[in-house]
Amino acid sequence: MELYKENQLKIYNSLTKQKEFFKPVHEGHVGMYVCGPTVYSNAHLGNIRTFMFFDVVYRYLLHLGYKVRYVRNITDAGHLENDADEGEDRISKKARLEQIEPMEVVQRYTVDFHNVLKKYNFLPPSIEPTATGHIVEQIEMIKQIIGKGLAYEVNGSVYFDVIAYNEKNKYGILSGRNIEDAIHNTRALDGQSDKKNPQDFALWKKADEKHIMRWSSPWSDGFPGWHLECSVMSTKYLGEQFDIHGGGMDLKFPHHECEIAQSKTCSGVDPVNYWMHTNMLLLNSQKMAKSTGNFILPEQILTGENTILNKAFSASVVRFFNMQASYRSVLDFSSDALLAAEKGYHKLMEAITILSNITPSKSSSFSVNDWEKKCYDAMNDDFNTPILIAHLFEGVKYIHQLKENKELLTKEDLTLFQKTINTFVFDVLGLLDDSEEDNSEKLTGVIDLLIELRKEARENRDWAMSDKIRDQLAAIGIELKDGREGTSYTIK
Ligand SMILES: [Zn+2]
């Protein structure tokens, strides 16, 4: 039986502001969409926090036996500098400043993003669609919205009519903003904008002469508004109504609010059943900002090349630190906090190694099933990773008691204990055992020594010994290759 049938997951839904039992649209399947990065600069630590949490959500859903389609887009066009549909496209601006093609900007930072995610042990999503790869579908959606009477064209640009939409729907349903108040409180447009109302947002923008990224459309040569791509790609790959939509909480308004309005206009139904938002990340209790120097790249944490933290930290320590906080609370990055997390992480890894050397007993002195259930209960309660980690440390305590024979486990219970701790630590939280890297160094040393001994055997014309070393290494998947520069090897 699939694990999801015996694990009743609850998710805090940002739309209803309460925890709800999770019931997917199609039993056994989950559709999840997470807003991806705009690839005009290096991967941002705040974004990494969001993606790391959804990586754990993805991992846990897979562990429960769901067939998950996880879509995380790449924004490679259309994201303007500010939310009021003004300013330059972020990618075009970078391309202009660096005098390179916009697609060079996109390529460079997409590669950077993937490299960072790989270092932090992320699972790749099922689909990673791009905005520029879906221009045709975006134009089609604009036509549909115009057809429903909820968008209008002015001077080659098309805007979503928020006030008309709000007559039958509630614009602001997710962010809790009241549209009537907003209308009341905003200044009248200064005449420079084509919009009927300041609340309206762009579906299509006419490109000025200097704008490099442009596509032809029924309205003008231009480019799509940023909010549109997510409605288009989530509908295309997950359907008109799907299970989970995630992102950082700064995206609630206007981005996600606009997504709801666009999708609902086209399909008539609420597009997302469970909205999930991650909270902010601070650095030394301050907002992170390049301009103030209170800034660090995810990669600089690993190399130690920064002025913010005292030393380098491994990707697993950063992951462990992230998971010690609930995704719905603010996370404060600092040297002290990471040092504490590093200690905890090493304690956990050490205990897992000790556990593999415990000898079973004839009876068990505590219930592994009860402890296992607590771990699942924590994750079933809105992916409560800090509580899960607390239970894992209860496990660490048991391990030390087992080592000292103060607690006992049968062979069967010991196997379950090991399986459970490995599942949550490595499969669900996505941690890696850094000490394995140390072992690989030792392995290199041992192979080098054997190569040296084989060389000596050959010099002594001891062919039998030389062949024995080569053949027995080959039998365990280590292949030696003799070349002009000496002997090299590959591990299969
Ligand atoms: Zn989005």
C-alpha cells in the first residue's frame, strides 16, 4: 500500500489561512507549480531558501508514493524592473549594460542557477519551462481574456481590467488587499500611462525601438507581461485546476493575485487548491541588500569567500540550518547560527555511523514504531521540519543508549530504525553525509598505495603479484590503466 494512504497530510493554505487536509485533484497524483527565478543575475540566497523548502516538499510527496509533476519555470523575458509595469525588462537591461545578447544573459544565469542547485543537492523538477518558449500560448491566453471582456488594448499594449474582473470575482483574495480601498487611496493616473486604472496590469507590452526582446502579436511587436507566463505554463502542464502552487511570500501580491485573475477568467475555476508561501530570509538580522554590503551568494557560503561569515560551511550544513526553521517563519542567517547547525549536523551524522555498528538483541526496550510515527506526524503537519529534526535527535539519544547497552533492539527493530532515520535524513531532508567525502580521500590514498606496490612488483618482475592487484581491483570496479605518464584509474 502506498504510504500516502496511511499518512494524512495537512497543508497550511495561504488562501484560507488555515491548515487543511490535503486531497489531490487526481488520487495518487500531485501537480505542483513553483515560481522559478528571473535569470538576470546570480542565484539569490532568499530564492534558494524557497526552492530548498519546495525540494523537501517534492521529496516527501515522492516518498509518500505520489506521482508528482513538479513544474518550476525559468523567467527569461517580461519581468520589468518594478511592479507597476514600468521600467526596463530586467534581462534586456543587463544585456544592454554588458553589451551582450539577452539570451547570453539567460544562458549564463540559468547555468549558474543549476550549478548552485546541484551543489545544494536539489532534485531537478519534472518540467522547467521558459517564458520565451511559450509566447504562442501567452498570446492565445490574452486573446481569451480579451474575448471574455476583461482586457483592453491601448496603443499596442494590452491590460487586464481589474475593476471589471472584481465585479464578479474578488481581486485581492490571496493577499487580503481590498481593491475598493486601493482605488480610493491611489492617486489618479498622471496621464503618462495607458492604463484605465492604476490597479490594471499588463498582459502585453508594446516594445519601444530600443527594446531587443520582442515578438509579433495581433497588437504590436512587444513582449508578454510577467504574470502571464505562470498562468499559461501551470495550465498547460498541470491543468486548469491543480494541487499546489508555491513561491516566496513577496510574490503573493501582485504576481500570484494576477495569476489567479488571469487563470480564473479563462477557465471559470480557481486554479490552485493549496497556495504555499515561504517567509523571508535575513542576514545578520538585516534585510539582505547588495547596496548595503549585507549580501552573500549561496556559492560564497560554500567557499568561505565572503566578509559576512567567519568560515565556509558545507551545503548540507546550510540545508540542515534551513530545515531547523519552519518555512513560514523568518530565517536569520549568521555565523553563530550556522556554527550551531554545523555541530548538530555532525552529531546526527556521527550517530548514523554508530547505528550501523550496533549489535541486535533478543528483545527491544523501546518502540521504534512509536518513534517512526512521530517523524511522519511532524512531516504530515504542514511539512514541519523543525519538529522532525527534534525527533531525529531523540533518535540520536536512543543510538547512544544502544551503544552503551542502556537500550536494546531486536534485529527487525534495528533495521526499521536504520531505514527510518536514513529515509528522513537523506531522502526527505536531502542531506548528504559530508564524512563520505573524507572517505573518498582515503580511498584515493589506498588506490595510490596499491598502484605503487604494483609498480614495485613489476620492477621485480613479479608478474603474478602485479596481475593479482590489477585483476582484484577490476573485480570491485576499479580499473587501472597503464599509460606513458604512469598508471591512472577509474572507479565504476
Ligand atoms: Zn510565477
